[in-house]
Amino acid sequence: MLTSYAAHFDTPAGYLDFARFGPPSRDAVAATARAMEETARADHTTVDGLMRAEDTAREAAARLAGTDAAHTVLLPNASTGVFHAALGVRDGVVLVPRSDFPANHYPWRRSAHLGRATPRWLDPEPGGGVTPELVRATLTDDVVALSVSAVDFRTGFRADLTALREAIGPDRLLIVDAIQGFGVADLPWSAADVVIAGGQKWLRAGWSTGFATLSDRALEHLEPVLTGWTGVEHVGLFDGAEHPPAPDARRWSITNLSPVTAASFTAALELVERHTVPAIEAAIELRITELTEAVTAHGGHILSPTTPSHRAGILSFTLPDHDPALVAKALHAEGVTPTVRTDSLRLSPHASTPPEATERVATALSSLRGR
């Protein structure tokens, strides 16, 4: 456990569902409350003052992603970013993993229905993920982009972004859904042309927070189909004319976002910055190692990669001859919160998760012996 980081949270010890939702810090909760309190006492300075939180959040997200504010835009969620990217590809084939979370499927299906980009589905090996070898095997001249998750939501498989960039070459777009890794996995985000993340999971910023970064290549090749009134030049000029899209990442803006959620997002991002991604990642990896040992010691079958360099903060497993719902019931009895699937369970700790969580998992699994 990263003690200095953990001190900012009130999350129960057995909460192991960060891949689904990350309970926010006291810092984020306080920032939200302050912003809401300001709205209740609004005067002629309130709106402009609160709106500055968006600039601060965008700058913090840019720093963590290794870029600048001009190449970064805030979004209300990751799905909005994937739709921007999908509808921005005019034509051609985009490689998309069939095993990815549906948020990386439907935008490309909608794009195909509109006669724009068409998805070609990749089928990784069970328990594996998208590898350079898999991409090369399906790469043809009509492929214009690869859209992939940085970390697989099922198993925690960590994509090798640098190798994937090399596999597709410099002229194709690499679009990355980073929601399961940003802020907790030290990945080379600069290898991607588009990085998209929501803030409600590992960043622990609450719902309706997120961002995207766009490379110069992305700005050049992605058509700004969904640009709204806040994504154009001369935003404050209401002259009835159509204004051209902003020259930078702001072109992905549709309308003003909530300054309240921006305040929460800022607090969450700055907390990650202060404690650093490598330190957070190391704390999570330690807990994953302990949980893996506990699950295997009690007969569990691990579905996630076992090599640390190939995984992020997700441990998926089954307990042979035990229904996942029954296993979940035993975990709940010990105060453990997992993700429960029909065919497996998923444990996802954070840097604030104490060793006690592993002890609770071991006790729960031990209680199932002989049943």
C-alpha cells in the first residue's frame, strides 16, 4: 500500500472493483462540494471563475499523457471520444479486437453503417491480447487505423503500444482506449495518435469526467464530424455564421462541460501527479502478486497474464466446480467487492488497497473448500 496516497481515501479495505469504478478521494469530493457551493452563491464572477477548472484539468491530463494542452480536450466519458475518432475516419478499414469492451465496438459499427470506416475484427488468443504478430497477420493496404485498449478489461493484458505502433507503421492511426490503464500503468502514450480515458475508474475522479489527446497526425487525418459550438474558432462570436473547427484538440468539444466535474477531475489528476504513476503502479503490482498467490493457493485458475510486464491491475480467475455467484457470495461475506461475471470473477486493487484485502480473499476462498 502506498501509505501517503492511501491517506486521501476512505474506501473500505476489501474494495477490489477499481476496474469498474474507483471511489474518489476526499480531495475530489471536497473540490466537487466547493464548486457546488459556489454555484449556490453565484454572482457576476462565479461562472467565469468555475470555468477555469476546465483549463486546469486539461493541462494536468496533458502532463500525465506526455503532451500539451493544445493537443488535449476534456470529454464527459471515454465513449464520446471513441465516437469522435470513429466518425472522424473517412474511409478504409480499422482493426478492432473482438474481445474489447463494447465501447470500442459500437462506434465502428455506426461508422460502417454510415459508409465511412469499416471494422475488421481481430481475435486474440484466449487469455491473451492484441499483439504485434496478430496485427501484422491481418494488416492489408486498406487498413488505415488500429483501435485497441491499452489494458484489456477482462484479463488486464497490457498492450505493447510501442510494438503496435511499429507493426502498423507511421502512416496509420493508433487509437487507444486508455480507461483501464491511465494513471496506474506507466505506458508510452506518445506512441498513440489518440489516447482516450474516462476518469471514473482508476483515476478516481467520479463520473462524467474524461479526456482525449490527439497527435498532429490525428488532427490532420481525423475529420471533426462532431464539432460543436465550443469546438470552433471565435467561440464567443455569435454572428450566425458557421465557424471553422478549432485548429487543435478543442475541435472535439461539443458543448461546455460541467465545471463542477472539472474541479473533481483536476483534484484527481493532481493527486496522481503528486504520488507519480510509477509509484502507484508498483503498489498495485505488489497487491496483484499477493492476490494471485492467494487465489492459486486455494485452487483458483488464473485467467490473467502471470508475467508482470504483460499485465496491469486486473486479476481474473475462476474457481473450478464453483459457480462465480457462489464465490462472490463468500467474498461479500468477508467484505470483499469483486467484479462478478457469469463465467469468472475479477479482482482489481489500487495503490490504496491494504494487505488486509488479500487476507479477506483467502478467508473467503478457504470457506468454500468442501462445498
